[in-house]
Amino acid sequence: ETYRVIRYDLRGYGQTTAAPAAYTHHDDLRALLDTLGIDRAAVIGCSNGGRVAMNFTLTNPDRVSALGMICSSPGGFRSSDDAPSALWDAIVAAFESGDLERTSALEAQFWAVGESRPIDALDPAVYDLVREMNLIALQKEVAGNGDEQSLAPPAVERLSEISVPTLIVVGTFDHASTHEAGDFMAQNITRAQKVVLDTAHLPSMEQPDEFNRVLLAFLRAALPDAQT
């Protein structure tokens, strides 16, 4: 109702295939904006999408008006939390056995539900959608997604370069590593604000109304002169 919103499937996700060649997601994003004739935008991403948004912000600072890191972490971030997890071990075992459907179901439980909650804490329709979307990504990963190139130096070493207003969202029931990354970004990005929502890893799917309220409040403050 207030802003022009563009959402696209990253290479290797959803309906976007991945060519067997070297690429970076942030260059793909720049090419998309060039094609659409968009000079400057607020870039917002969840999980891996946040990493892409941050890398784009670092490599194209003149084209970003605001940054949203939703349950995400900077590229190159290494968590100090290496506690063993039975659920994660089951995910690895399922993937190594080639059972992608079980892998996707367990990953949906790990990320979308959260290890500390029973599976019925999440709307079954949301759980099923996450599982289905994740399965597509896993299938494309196994088939080959091309050769993604890393940003060098990595984003984790360059947070001081980010000067735009930055929203950091973390879910209460998300993994400890995401909380650690959120704290790290909040401490090292000058114009950052951190918000904790009562969700796991995908707040825009689990609590869309509350997520939209937080995001719109951030955008209104960050872009007071924006009309669309």
C-alpha cells in the first residue's frame, strides 16, 4: 500500500535455475535492478537473503537507501556456539543418505519451528510451505547451482562501511547462532536497530502482521521523504 515491492527468486531457489558458471548473488541483484531501471532501493532479506542484501549494500553503497537483516548474519560470520544438536545431526544424516524429503522436513523443523518448540507450535500450513520451498532449493543444490563466488574481504570484516539505516530482526526461538550474529551486527553497524520478535527463523511467514508493523515503522523513519 505504501511502497513498490519487488521480490525475486535467488539463483537456485524457487523458479530460478542456476547456470553452471561462476556468479555472485549480489551481482545478480544489481543486474535485476538495472533491468528494472531502479537506481536506489531499500534491500531487505531473510536468512541467506540477508547475506545477499548486505553484500549488495557493501558493493553498491550508492544504490541502497536502507538495509534489512531478518534472522540473518554477515557473510563470513562464525558463531561461537558449537554445541551438539541431535536434530542437526539427523539433518546431516538424512542429506548424506540422499533423502531430500526427510532433510527438508527436518530443516523446516530446525529453522521454521525452532529446536526449543514442539512442531505444533507453528501453523501447519506455514510448516508445509517452508518444507516445500526448502525441498526445491535442496533439489537444485544437489543438481548443481553453479559456482557462487564469495565476497572478499567478507562482510563480517566490513560492517563499519555500512552507513545506511539498518534493521536487524531476530526471532526468540531462532538458533543461538542467529542471536549471536544479530548482537554482533547491532554492535558494529553505526545506524542499526535491533528488534526481537516472538518467532523462529521466518518471522514474515510466522507472524506477518507483526513483522510488517515493525518493517513499516523502520522504513517510515529511515525514508521519511519516500512516497513509493
